[in-house]
Amino acid sequence: MKNILYLFLIPWMAQAQVKPAENHYLSFPDAKALHAYFRYQPDMQPIVSGHRGTIANNCPENSIAAFEFVLSQAQTMFEIDPRLTKDSVIVVFHDATMERTSTGKGKVIDHTWAELQQLHLKDQAGNVTEYKIPTLDEILEWARDKTILVLDKKDVPLPMIADMIRKHHADRYVINMVRSTEDARFYYDDSPDRMFSVSIRTPETFEAYVKAGIPCSQMFACTGIEIKAENQELFHLLHCHGICCLIAAATNYDRLPTEEERATAYRSILVSGADIIESNYPLEVVKQVKNQRQVVAGTQFFLP
């Protein structure tokens, strides 16, 4: 009975340090407010992250159009993919090669920015859209006081990413994704205000980041792509240190063929104890978060 109670008493209250929504925007006055937003609390509301924006509504991934479509309906953050051109312009594009999501051919790194400007993005079905490949500069400027951006690590040198964040004074809305203590330490030494998305699958990995001097108050943990029983021990450890836990649905549960099947998977992630869900279908996840909140609000709980 206690386990059942735990599953349903997942936190749904809105978090502090966030300005009132304006067209579902997220805005933070400074980096400390961003850190506080991701600080685990037993009564926090689950956070939804759009993986490369979204692939719903025929939106091309990693496009401002995809971000704006999601924000027109819900507050979310977005994971995006900086990548370098031949002439050292940072664009936002996931694959090393261009065929899958654009009208281009070959590797991004083998083309100049001027050449990439001649291309158009494709949607998930391969249809050519009117949208162009954006630069990181463009997206950082657009995102200010609208959302949070998580920058994945591709082929862009870390100093270039750090300089771009500094140029836009973006520590209050940008998070660096890191997969090593060395990368985390570089960003933290560059600016002690940095927030991190850290890949943590084991307690030993967590301890390594602590020993490296990365504050627990400035990270959330990417804990994997599926619900597993062993997650519970890791979730408990991280929660005890105030760290939120993310499950990424994009490469697993998002591939279920129907919205109903995906909804069941998202609900399972929520009741597993994860605090952040990253998905190609962020609005579908938001719908399940709202549904779960309604269930909790209308349910009476009794201790045995």
C-alpha cells in the first residue's frame, strides 16, 4: 500500500523562481533562479523537455518553428544540437550528415554557412519545408525570456560554446550537456554560474562529479532511456542531494506507433519517480502530466 501511495503522490505543484507565463514562456532573472528551478523538491511539478523541439505537426526538428509550436501550447524546455560548419559558424543541426533532415548532401562540416543557407529543412516524413537551418546565435537570441535550452555536445569546441553563451549573457537560460567530468569542469571554471545536464547511470558516476567539484545545486541527471527497477536506488540517491532525474523517451517510448501507447509509457515514466521527461512529442507528455495532476487532485489517500 505504501508503494502504491508513493507512486501516486508524485509532486505536481508549480515551482518557485519562475515569472508568470507569457504565451507559456519560461523566464528567469538570473542563473541562481535557473538553478533553483531544477532543484528537486518533493512537491515539484514534472518538467517536460522537447527533444530537438518536436517532430509533431510536421515541424522540422531543431527549428524555431518547432519550438514556437510547442510554446504556443505549453511551457517546456528544449534540447538542441550545436554543430560546426566549414567556416566555423555554429549551426543547430543534429546529424553529422545532411540528407535525413535537409535538402543538402554530405557532411555539415564540409559546407560553409553560405552554402547551408541555400537549403531547406525536412520534417519527420521527409517532406521539404519552408524553414532554413538556424544558427546557434539566432536561437540563443530568440530563446531569451522564452524557454530553457540544453546544448548537446557534438563537434563544436567547448571554448566556442562558452564564448557564445557569454556573448548572449545566457547563463540564466542555457544548460550545458556534459558526458565527462573534464567537460563539466571546463564549463564550471569558465563560469561558476553554469547549469549542467549530466549523464549519470550509476552512483559511482555521481560521486565522480561531486569529487570534480561540480555543485549538486547546478545539475540534473540524465539517468537513461527506459524505466528499470534499479533506477529507484539511483533516483533516491540523487533526490537526497536535491538533483532531478531525467528519462529520455526519444529513442525508445517515442517510437511506439500510437499516441495511446505513448501515453501509457509517459504515465509509467511519471509514476516511476522521474522528474523530467525528454520527448519528441513534448505536448503529448504535457497532456499526461496534466491528466496525472487531475487524478491526484481528485483522489483521497489513506495510510494503512
